[in-house]
Amino acid sequence: MKHITIFKLIFSLAALILPATVKAQSAAVKKASESVFTLTTFNADGSIHATSHGVFVGKSGEAISNLKPFLGASKAVVIDAKGNKKDVTRILGLNDIYDVVKFKVDGNTKPAAIANTATTPGGKLWLLPYSNKSTKPEAATVKNVEKFMDKFSYYIFDYYAKETTEACPFVNDNGEVAGLLQTSTTSTEAHATDAAFIMQLTTSGLSVTDDTYRKIGIPAALPTEKNQALLALMLATQSNDSLKSEATTSDFITAFPTLADGYVAKAEAEVNRNDFEAARKTMETAVDRTEPKDEIHYNYAKLMYMKELYRSDIAYAPWSLDKAIDEVTKAYSINALPIYKDLEGQILFAKKDYQKAYDTFMALTDSKLKNGDLYYNAAQCKDMMKAPDTEVLALLDSAVNNIDTLNVKEGAKYFIMRGDVYNRMENYRQAVFDYTRYEVIEGKRQTPQFYYVREQAEVKAKLFKQALSDIDIAIYLAPDETSFKAEKASLQLRLNLISEAMQTAEQCVKEAPDYSDGYLILGLAQINSGKKEEGLANLDKAKNLGNSQATSLIEKYKK
């Protein structure tokens, strides 16, 4: 009887203590459930792409969830425990191997804490579904824990999870998030990736070009480190996604308000939209806010110069080449960098003040900036001033001699211009060599006109085999250009390839029955093959079509 009394006493004490413990656990878990939300992603047409869940992990809208619903989606919203809808504004980091993502929503949020200590096998975690009157936390026992990256846990539960709880958080008794639910496609087990791993995900400067980020319509957050942010800005402005580019530019200006790069990128985008007034205001703001001042004056001058160079057909009175000169002069007065004088020379060239531009470029050849482009630009100035070809050639030789061996491709333009000068000077073999150097450096197929011009030089240099090859390439690239076929037939005739010339000329007149040169060459080929009567008939057709050479040729061959 005494033993029974003691047992009842112990049981009674346990009954008093246990509800308090359970109540304490429930309070912490209940508080954490207030941070759970539903996630809905949408297609570009507004239709629903996918649904899931997640949990807030920061006071300023930071949240984590599974990645899959975002892939292919254009936008996303979350609905918190109180029914408030919030737009997803930025992707803060992701990992496609573990199918997790960290992102930001607009507005303030109520976060759950992240577990700093891993739960061991046999331990219990609570799965928190999205909060409503009919849902309650469910206990789940950890079956196994796999470590990855030395310090993070991948949990495996012997637990059947409903699809409606995908990406809901598992929390410990303290209400701290241990991981997010991932249902298994091959078993009844449930998995969870360590929330601490998701928390350390960040973007980098290369996120803009990452294939996974590009599948998501929501912009990636700007990296916090300056050099990575600069890389992200550069790559974003080079992409074809204007919305993401604008977001990155805006974020950069907010994060680095005293750096010129963000304002310049914003103004360049505005110029591309022909919104010059907005671009002017952006750059004027940059002049006031950014340092160093010489850089922003230089970039402002460059922006106006590019606008006047490529969009001069659209008038905008506040900007001009003279205004660009004023800005680059301010930059040079603050910091006498040769690159600022180089831009001044380019602006003077655009103003057609070729002598001043020439003097500017040549003065810079005695500076640290000395490079092939200075001599090339000076050669262009001389060419526009109708200077002797020998003077232009000497400058182009200097340009070639100053090619940067680490950036040879930049020198390709020197060779094609020098080839043109050699062509004018009737030094055809040297012209062909320079055209070929240009083609090799460019490393790609050129335009049909390029091969036609080189063919003409090759004919004059008596490089007939190369000439036939080039005119064939020109025809291949521009099959509808009848003059190329006529040129080929003429060259074949010159090389006494009579039957080939007849065949090419016949194809020419078949495709262009009103093209007189085709009949002229066909007639000459037929006469040279012994078909004089047919040949004269085709020469007569050429004459009737207005060919100036036909009459004298008819008189010659009628005798």
C-alpha cells in the first residue's frame, strides 16, 4: 500500500510538471508558425506557374523556400500568416543542387530564428504548416543526418509528408528553423536541407549570367562587395533583359551613391530609349553626388559624344559636341589624364575639325597613352584632309608597329585601312596582303563586299587563282547579287576558261534578264567559242539594255 501511495504521488507530480513543459514547447513553436507563408509564382501572362511555402528569416523581407517554383516564373508573391500579400522583389541566393532559394519581399516581416545546433538522429522536430485554424504542428523523428560541406546537415525523416506542406519549415522545441521540407519522389521519407546553409547563400557578380538565375524573371540582388557589384552592373547592362538591368542599376545607385558607374549605366539606358532629358538629369545628379569629379565629367562628355555620333538625327538642344568638349575640358582641368585628351580628339574629329583632332592625337603619342589607335586616328584625320597617301600610309605603318600583342584584334582595322590606301596607290599585292591579315585577325567570315574588293585587287595583282576563290565566296554569301556572277564570268573569260565563262554568264542572264553586263560577257564568250552569230545577238541585247561597251564590240566582231 505504501508503494502504491508513493507511485500515485510521483504520477501526480509528473502530471503537474508535464503540461507546463508541453505548453512551453507549444508557445515557441506557435510563435515560429507566424513566420510561415504561402508562395505563388506566375507566368508572364499572369497565370499561376507554381505554389509552395516558405518561412521569413529576416525583419526586412528576407525569406527562404524551395527553388523549383521560381524556375521559369516571371514574378512571385507570398501571403503571410495574417493574410497580407507581398511581392517578391529580389533573389538573394540559390542552390539548384539542393533546390533551395533565399529571396526578399517588399515590406517588413516577422522572422523565425535559425537553429545553430543540428538535431541528431532520434531527435524530434516539428513541421509547421501554413497557419490557419485547422492546421497544427506535426512531430517528426529524425531518422538520419548526412553532413555536407563539413558543417551543414541534410535531414532524413521516416515521415510521410503531404504535398500541401512542401517547403514548410521544420523547427526544434525552441521554435528555431532547422530546415525546409522536401518530399521524396522515390520513397515515403521526407528530407530537409539545413536552413543555416540556405541562409549563407548570396549572389555574385556572375549571377547575372548564371543559367539558373536567367530562368527566373525576378532580378538577382546586387552583391554587397563593391568589385562584385561593379561586375554585376557591367554584365547586367550588356544583357538583353532591360528589366533586370534597370533593377541592378537602381540597386547599385542606392548601394553606392557616390560612385559614377550606376548613374552612367542609368543614363546610357535612357539615351538608348531616346529619353535625353532623363539622361541629362541623371548625369547632372551624378555631377553633384559622385567622386572623383573628373571621372563624371569625362563620362558625361562621352555620353553626349556618343549621342551626337549615333543619334544626331534626333535633336536635343541642351547637348552638343561643343558641350561635350566643355565637359571633357573640365575633366582634364581637374586631372590631366591622357585618356581625356584622347576623347577630346575624337569629339574634334566628329566636329570635322580634322587639323585640331590630328594635333591632339599626335601630341598624345608622346604620352603614356601611346598606342596604335592614336596613329590610326591621326591617319583618318590626314585622310579626311586629303593629305598625300604617303603621309596616311606612314601613320598607318606606325599604328601597325604599335599593336598591342596581347590584344591583336584591336589592330585589325589598321590593316584594312592600310589595304585601302595601298589599293589607291596601285600597290595591289600589298593591298591583298593587308586585306588577308585583316581577315585572319578577325577570324571570321567577312562581308560579300570585302571578298569582291579583295578579288578586284587580286585581279590587278595578277593573283588569278585567289581572285576566282574570292569571287566564288562573294557569290556564295550574296547569291542574289548579279554583278558578282558577271564579274566571275568576266574573270573566267580573261583566263580563257571559255566554257566556264559561258555557263556563268548564262546563269547570270537567266537570273537577271535586264542586266546588260550579263549579255555582254555571254556574247563575248560565245564569240570566243566560235558561236559568232549567237554572240553578236547577245551583244546587241546588251546594247539595247544601255551597255556603253556593246556598240564598239559589235563593230569589232562584225568585221
